[in-house]
Amino acid sequence: MGRPATRSGISCYHCGSGETSKAGFGKHRKQRFYCRACRRWFLENPEIKTGKKKSRKTGDLPSKQYLIAELKEVAEELGRAPTTYDWPVLREEERVYPLYVYYAVFGSFLTAVKRAKLKPKYKQEFDSSDREGLLRELRQLRRKLGRPLFDEDVDAARRRGEASSPYHFVRAFGSVPVAIQAAGASKKNYSREELIAILKTLDATLDRPIQAADLQRLYDEGKGPSVKTFLKEFGTLSKARRAARTMATYRKAKTRTKYWQKYTKDELIAQLKALANKLGRKPTDRDINAASKLGECASATTFARMFGSLPDAYRAAGFGKVKPRSYSDREIMLALKKLSKMLGRMPTFHEIRRASIRGECPSPGTIVRRIGRLTDLRSQFGG
């Protein structure tokens, strides 16, 4: 954990907050500052650019009385207190000084508005009705998500246009968590007994040990705490299961199972036999992985981990050793001829290898052992 930021003693040029700290150096080696209230950066004594002169230094500034009069004139024209969003249009007409002048003279634009005795329209000024409106936004978001709110939920809702900026909640309530708690949308503090009751209720609906995915699903549905809550209370998920005395092994298992198991040995053997009946032969590792991608069985790695090796899984399922298919010399030549006719030339090593994976011809190694080198066969197949 890093050390806390040290206040610089400089007010923010944007919002007037004193929660600023030094943040390195910017252009022309000027000290740069970061405001933790509005999350913006600014430079110390920035150059002031106007329409009449290319640049003038901060030492040549208008008086406070002149700037206050300028603000009052703009406010009378707009019928309200001006904001920084109004300034780009006014600057295009060269009717007002740039914002940096106000920052340099008053410390922030908001301070200048207050010195002009204008009621600011900035969002950082909240009354009781404004705070109640922010709380309504949080309660509505709580009902939509169906679960307690967190800081990141407010930020995500702001990006979707469903809630105000987190900065508004910080200015109105001090912090986002305080605002969530004031709205009654904060997360519930679960006791150890309540967590155990949730585990027992969930265990009654499953025929296997409780996994983290099951707890995450409950959390997403708003029916329980997050996985982190269980880990914080019990340390690990296995300790939580032991504390709740829920199922630790599969009900179908006749022998001791391991914590990472998804299938029992009996289920894996049944999957192998079903795949063999579908193929009409003993499945290979490629057949098993292809069926695994379709969700029909576990992967070949799972069989090897459970039984020690894939041949041991075959023997447990009642299969003998899976023998590779044997090709005669005539079959090899016909397969090469067919592949060459399809390509219009002699196939390369990698093309033969891909065709072998598809089961259209023997592997390049088989061809070299039985027929000869591929370069010697080019003359026969239009190489």
C-alpha cells in the first residue's frame, strides 16, 4: 500500500478544492498538480492566451473588480450564473478573458462566481433536494441490479447515462460508499451463521460439492453474498464446506474423489463407451477432444489425470490398446494421387499432414517409411 498523498497547499484551478498534490512537472518544467476532488490536472501559474495578444504572463492580469464585472455582465445576458461550459462560445467571440485568468486571480472559477455574488449552477453545489435526487438514482440502480451496490456500479451506471457522476456523490455526501449507505443500497453484512445457512440451502439443490461458480451465480441473481465474503469469513471454500457440513464428494462416487474433479470415474467410463458406440470403433485422443469441444464428454487430459494415462482409461472401459490404422502401399499411392488431383500439384509436407489429421491420407512419416522421400515422388504426381 502506497503512502498517502501530501497536500500541496494550492487550490484547484477547476473546482477550488484544497485536496491537491504535486504531480511532477509539465510543459516548460512547470510544477503540475492533481486534484483528488475533480480528478483533473493543472499547472502552476499557466500562460494566459488571449485573442489580442499571443500570450501574456500571469504578472499582467486584470483586476478582480474587472473580472467580477465581466461575470455579472455575462450572467445578466444568460439569465443565470455562467459556467465553464459557456466559456468556449464566449471565447470564440473574444468577449471574455480565458478561464486561466480566473484561475490565476481567484484560484478557481467557482470562487470568482461566488465573489460576484452569483448563485452557482455547478453540480458541486447541492442542497437537500439535490441530495434526495442522487439518492433516488442509487435506489433505482439497486432495484435494477437486484443486489447491493458498489463503487464500480455507480461508475458503470454513469457511463450508461443511468446515474450522475461519482464526483457528484463525493461532493454531496463525502464519498460514494457513504452515499450508497445513505440510500440503503449498501451490501449486507452477513454473519457466520447466515453464510452457513446459505451454503446448506445451496447444497440441498446440488448433487455435487459447492463450487465458486455456484456462489457467483447466487450473487449475480441478488440472492447471496459474493465469493469474497465467504473467503474472508472462512479462508477457503473447502473450509466453508466443512464448517457448513455440506457435501465434499460426489454422490455417484464409490471411492474418494479429489477437490478438482468434475466427473467420477464411472461417468468417464460411460462417456468412453458411448463415444465408442457412436463411432463404431475405439475412440482415439483426437476423437475424445473433438467430442469434448461439442460437450459430449470430458477431454483426453481429464481421462489421463483421472486414470493415470489414456491407455489405463481404455483398459478401465474394457478396451484394448488402440492400434493406428495401417495402410497398404496401394492405398498410400491412391491417397496421394487423390490429394494431388485436388490441389493440381504434388502436396507439400504440411498439406499432407493436415490431410492426415482429417483422415484423408497417411501421415508424412508413414509415407516416407513405406514409399520413400517426398522429393522423390514429385515426378510421379506433377511436382
